Amino acid sequence: MKSTARIEEIEVKNYRLFRHLELSDLQPLTVVIGANGSGKSTLFDIFSFLKESLSENVASAVARRGGFHELVSRGEFKPIEIVIKFREEGGRLATYRLEVAEKNGKAFVHREVLSYRRGQKGAPWYFVDFSKGEGKAITNENAYGQAGAEQKRKEYRLEDPSVLAIKGLGQFRDFPVVANFRNIIDHWYISNFQIADARPSADAGYSEHLSSRGDNVAQVARYLYEHHRERFDRIIDAMRTRVPGIENVQAHPTEDGRLVLKFEDSSFEKPFIARYVSDGTIKIFAYLVLMHEPEAHPLLAIEEPENQLYPDLLPDLMEEIRLYAKRGGQVFVSTHSTDLINRANLDEIRWLEKNEGFSTAYRASESELLKDLIEEGDCPGDLWRQGLIGRISRHRRSDDGQKAILAH
């Protein structure tokens, strides 16, 4: 699950309230803010849509969202289009384009392209170029990057036009670059943590990775304890310092072969099981388990992590998230919390705003006035609470207009 690429740009057309969304110059950490209904959940759903389209197919992913006409932007008849640009660790820029359309009530892949650029001036190599289940793929991947090499391609046909070509071809050894790209998306983690799922006992054994709902947190904790003790100890140290009273956490096996989480509180003689622990304690423990997995996910998306958490825990949680991003996992966080936003840099903050039924993304660092306010000692979360980030973003092309906003 080693992270091999970082997303630099995302462009989306005709996906629900994103008639045309552009996110460029993305950082290892991106903090997404905006009013309710502005598109934060929709942005994260795009990640889920791509992952589900890969693990199943496009038709299933579209059907799960109510069908094509529920997913495509209101009033639009063109295909849904998602473009993601990755920068690999080796410096190569990869572009993946997926267009989804519908015919006779079933969604299909209208166009799918995976291309890699050779340096700044070299023409891109099209490793995959498919439409409606048919297309071409590279047959001499090993020549990519060699001076004077020319790409050779062969025609292929998939059995189902709703299956992604990167899924079909990525299963074969002849397409290692395609397989690597498929592996990146396959290991994205889009959090859908459910506290109720983390409380019950779990089947015995262990899991190496936390599920999106967090229902195997006890099994992952046991895995870390038995195979990565130093990481488990760091989690316990973090719990001791950040959650008042907590001294230790155990994944305890029961007589019937199940696992329960037991928390030791300094105020009590005996440890107590997870169902008696606060929502915030369970949630921060699950996040710490996720952040301390041995290998970072290529992409980690967390919606509103502040829910059920005591505000004093949020600065520490943001520090854990930032450390996670530094060790290789790109992170997207949506939030309403001023405490989390205050710990973000301006170039990490994206503001979503909905106008006339469709949303647009702004980058906080585009505003010179915001930069000046931060340099003068203001914090981005405080500016967000005052409603200034959004108002300034709407008038970011006019310094006079921005000054007028602050004057009022």
C-alpha cells in the first residue's frame, strides 16, 4: 500500500452541483471549508465514486447514487467528467480522465485515458485510451522514458463497457504502469467512521488496516500491538496525554473468541469496555489507530472529524493529520471547526461556495489581503468564523473591494 503519487490537480464537470470544479496546486494537506450544502460531501463522494467504479464498475457506482440523471448536474446532457493529475515520486506527471455517460438506462465509460508525460517538453504517452469498452493500450511499457523510444499500442476490447480499462488491463503483468495506477486508487481511504460500529466486540484475529466505518478497530489495535508494538505504544502515549484519565487501551480476547476494547481509567480500579466510553474517546482512538498504520494510504479523506470530539483535542488531531501527510499520505479534510482551520496554512485551505445551484472552489492564498491579515497575526479559522474568507474570496480580484469589506 505504499504511496507512490500525489494529486496535484482535480477537474470535475457535470457531477451534481459541480458543473465545473477546478482544484489546482494541491498540497499534501487540503482543508475544505464552506457552508452546509456547498459541496464538501460531494467532493469527497467523487473519491468514493472513482474507487467504487474501480472495485465494481461505473454502472454500479452510478446506480448506488440514484442513477445517472440524479448524478449529472441539473440541466446538463453532456457526460460526467473527472480529471485527476498525479505527480509520482519519480517526478512523472500522470493524467487520468474518466467520462461517464448513459444509454438505455445504463451508465457506461464514454472515455477513459491514462497518460504520462515525459519531462516538461516530451509528448505524453497514452498508456490507456478507451471508449465504450474498446480502445488501445501500450504494449512496450518498458521502453517508457528511454531516449528516442516510441510508444507502441494495441487494440483491446472489454466484455462490459461499464468496466474501467485500468481494472481490466491492470490485472495483467504486461501493464505494470496501469497496475500501479490502479493500485493507487484501490488503496484510497475515504472515512465513513461510525461510532456505533466501533463499540461492539469483533471477531477474533486481526486486521492490518482500519475499515472505512471503523468496525474493526479492535482487530487493527491488536495487529499493531503484536506486530508493530512501537506504533501501538505511540498511540497509547497519545491517548494518555490527550484524553484525560486514560492510562491504557487493550484489545482483549473473550472466551467465545471475540475481541473487545478495554480502556483503563486512572480513576477506576478495573478497566471498562468500549460501550461505556464516550463517543469522543472511541473516535480519537480510531483516528490514532488510522494515523499510525505502518504504511500511509495514497489518499486519506476525512469529513468533519471534529464531530463528537472535545474541542481541546482538535489541535492535537490536526497535528497528527499533518504528520500523516508528511510521511506520504495525501490528506483531504472537510471541517466547520475554527480550531482545525486555525492550524491550516492559507495555501492548504479551499473554500467552496454555491451560487445559483452550482459550487465553485476558491483558494484562500489567492487573496493578497488574506495573506496580509495572516501576517499581521490573524488566524484563518477566526477569519472564517467572522465570514471574511468567503466574502474576500468572492471579491479577490479587487483589492479595493476587499478593503471595503473589512471597513464594514
